[in-house]
Amino acid sequence: MTGPAVTSSRFLLGALAVLLWGCPPVLRNEPGVVADDDDATANDDDATADDDDATADDDDATANDDDATGDDDDMVEEACVFDTLNPIVVFEYTGAAETFDVPEGVTSIQACAVGASGGDGDSGITGGRGGVARATIPVTPGERLLVLVGGSGLSAVTVTTETGGFNGGGGAMECCGGGFSGLGGGATDLRRGEDLEDRLLVAGGGGGGGWTARDGFGGDGGGAVGGDGTSTDPEFTAGGGGLQDAGGAVGWAREPDYPNEPGSFGAGGACWFDGAGCGAGGGGWFGGGTGGFAGGGGGSSYTSAAGNTVTSTDTGVNLGNGWLELSW
């Protein structure tokens, strides 16, 4: 199939999406097929080394990314690569449930979910990145599926915030001070029904960052087991990553003033802070736990729903809000 033919089909699908969804999700070209870009030239950010600011260094062509690490944004862009020339429907973060109606004649879809990152805590203490989960999922023509895209956790929180990133990110509660705390990133999932038990595919969110004095970095989301948070203090231990059958373990906690929480089914634990910050757990199949002024654990991913095939996961890929892509 040629590039122009694929591009043309996307305009038709876009029109159909308006009828189906009202405000349609984004439609992307598959890798290797490039349509016209925003600056109306043949060179766009995906295909060339020339980007909109007329420099040789762009996010797709170099190892220099926006957060000045060795991890290029290409890794994020390539998180979802489909072995199909069919249209790709992209659901981006909205902070609410979205819907997808399976087209007529379609009996399976390829799905790729990307979780959100946890918020940064005290100075230089980063939250964990969101994970990626992929599967080919059997569907019924005409059925409606729900999509919940995770929101990134807030950074440097200094007041009580009961909720973290949308879709399961853990929050932070203030005991008696204003330390800088990172909230948990939300999971991204596709589900057949409204309940947590109805989830078909889940990508875990990253844990929040905690206090500088504990080196309390947030654990990465994703994988069968989410990443543990970190702490350099053997007493004030960090939160554990979510598992396949249990939430991430709680680290240090003390009742009644520091009742830090373990992760639970679908949600990261909330952490309590004072003049020193804490890191909350990331959302996931099971969420990450929290600990005393340390990093929160990342949430686990899930690909094992009945009928799923061609499954895979990656840990610690995405920085920012999540997204979900479907193709068939």
C-alpha cells in the first residue's frame, strides 16, 4: 500500500470517527509513511533531521532529548509499533474515560498502552517513568470498549493532595510541614466494562519522587512487577513495585501521623510528609507502595486477559501523560 493511499484512507476514517465519537481521537500514520506536516513542507520531525527550529538536532534524530538525559524521545515514539498498514487510532490524555466502538468486520485489534510518569519530589529527585504494555485482543464487531489514559503525577507538592495522576496514581497527605513530594503517575488501560476487573490491558504508571536526603527516586512503572522506589536510609525504606497478585509493599510507616500506604488493586498508595517530602505509588494492574520520605514504587502492567496473544511489556519508558493506540 502506498503512502498517499494510506493517508487518504485516514481522512475517511477521521470522518467516520467524528460520527462515532463526536470529538475523535487522533489518527496517526504508521511508521515509515509520512503525510504532510504542520509546516506544509516535505520535511517533518519524523522523517528528516530538519526540525521546525531549523537546527540539525531534533528529538527524532539525535541522542539529545528535552530532559538532557541519554534517553532520547525516539524511545517513547517507538513504544508503539504495529505490524499493519491499517489506520492507528490514538487516545491521548483527557482526565476522563473515553470510548472506542469496534468497526464492523473487525474481530481482533492490536493495542499498545503507555503509562504516565510519577511526579518529581525534592530538588533533583525524579519520579519514575511510565511503562508500556502491548497485546493482540479478540473483540466483537460493534462492541464498545473503554479507554482510560493515565495522567502524570504532580511534582513538588507542598500541600495535601488526596489524588495523584488520573487512573490510580497515589496522592500525598501533609502531616505537619511543607516538604516537596511527588505524586504517583496514573496507569493507562483498555477495558470491557467499567470495573477494574474488566481491564484487558494495563500499562503501569511511575512512582513519585521523595526527599533529597534519602535519594528517594520513584520506581518505574511497567513490567510484570513495577520498579521499587529508592532510599539510602535502611530505616526509612521506599515503596515496592506493584505485583501481578498484590500491591507494592509499604516501606517505613508510623501510626497515626505517618500512615503510609501499600499499593492496591488498580491504585498506588498515598504517602504522608512533613518538612521532608515523600513519593506516592504509581497506578497499575496493582499499584506501587509508598515509604518514609523515600521514593514510591511503580505500578505493574497486565497483558494476561483471556484470549490475549502476542503480548509484551517494557518498563520505564514514558515521561509525561500516557496514551493508548489501537490498530486492526
